[in-house]
Amino acid sequence: MLKGRTWIGMLTGLAGAGLMGWALFTAFTAACLESAARVAASGSCSSSPSGWVALAIPGGIVLAVIGMFLGGGFLVFAGLFLAVGLSALIPTWLGLMPDMELFGWLFGGIFFLCGLLPLFLGLAGGRMLARKRELAETLYQTGAKGVGTIVEVTDTGMTINDNPHVKIRMRVDPIDGGPPVERSKTVTVSRVAIPRAGERFPVWYDRADEEKWMFGVDMEDSAPADVKDMFARARAAGGDAADEADDSPVAELERLTGLWKDGALTDAEFADAKAWLLPKIGR
């Protein structure tokens, strides 16, 4: 269910897109005044666009941008492009732009297609996210629980917003004392907090399907008691490994400090990295 702020953003953004589209429609249809003979014959246009058009176009853009920031997201972005495309396609189709017919089809078609692409991608991404949330809820409610130890982290060579996409292979020890199982998946991780072999995390998994599993990285203070218990088990199981490699967080901090000094990390990214590493060092 959409939150109130998101609804406000969507309505504001789509209103802005509609305003700009109507203003462009008015401006395009007024272009037929260039041919007085056709105007007299068809009666399609009788006056030049009024001054409100010059204000409505930028005003609509401003409203659309505000709507995006208020939570309208990809729907407003797509609506903005669709409005521009339709503002040229509709008058061309109705024969209101006889002197600009080729422009109308090309200009309108390009913007309309550019609006459909983010719309379809956004809807597909939303459905994928909804499925992931549903799977996470199912695993949390009915899945087996265990403590996972990272066995191997492999860089896939891909990055998303400068964050690496890696393949993680993990050995999971069930908390019910059953035999360990192995799971693997590719995930995008923060470049300042890349998981390392030997680190341990709470895991929820489907015993029958190797593809259905998840592991917890961060725990919120408001997390349920059983989730906090899983994180506590992972920390307790990782005590010996932390003692054997207690210098690795120090080395990682030194590496990140070098990146920060070289300008590869922003102040905010470096601060987040320190906040994540210092508890492991014991400071």
C-alpha cells in the first residue's frame, strides 16, 4: 500500500505532467497559423497561444520534479515523457499540424516510447521487489534457521552505482543441529563493506530449494526478539574466527583511509565505513 507522501508525490507530479502536456498541445496546434489558407479552410486554429502557455510548460516541469522528490518516482518520470509525446502525437493524428506532420510523428513518437520504457521497467522492478519481500516474509515465517559462514566471495566484474556485484558462497549450520548445507547467490554489496570469508551471519532458508534463502546483514533496534537471537548466535559463533583474524579490520580500515585520502571515497562513505569497522577492532 502506498503511503500518504507517495500519493501526494504521484498526484503532484502527474498533474504537472498533464499541465505541461496540455500547454505543449496548445502550442503545437497553434503552429497551423503559419498556413493562413489551411486555417481558413479548416477552422482548426483561430488564435496564437496565450501567454499562459509560456508559464505552464516550465510550471508543469517544476511540479513534476517536485512530485518525483515527494515519492512519485518512475511513474511521474514516465508520465512526463508520455505527456510530451502525446502532446505532439494527438494533434498530428487529428490533422491539426499539417505543416509539421513529420515533426509531430517523430518528436511525439520518440518521447512516447521513452516514456513507455521506464514505465515498463519500473513496473517490472516493482513486481520483482514485491516477490522478494514475499519470499523474505515466507522464509522468516516458515524457513529453517541457521548460522552461515562465508566460504568464498567472488567478484563478478559488475558494479551498480560503483558498488560491486559479488557471488557469495556460504556454509550454513542449522540451529536445530542438523547437517550443514551450502548456499550461494550473487548480490550487490557496499564497496566500503564487502563481506569477507569467515564472517558469519544469520540465515533463513528453504531446505528443499537451494535458490530460496537469505541472510541478515544489519539488525534494527526494533527487530523482533527471535531476529535479535539469530544475530546473537551468529556473533557468538564468529568469536573464534574474529580472534584468528583480528588484524583484518585494521588492514581494511587502513585501505579505506588511503582511498579516502586519494579522493576515491567521500567523507560520508568513509564515516560509514569507520562506523562499521571500529566495533570489529574493539574501539
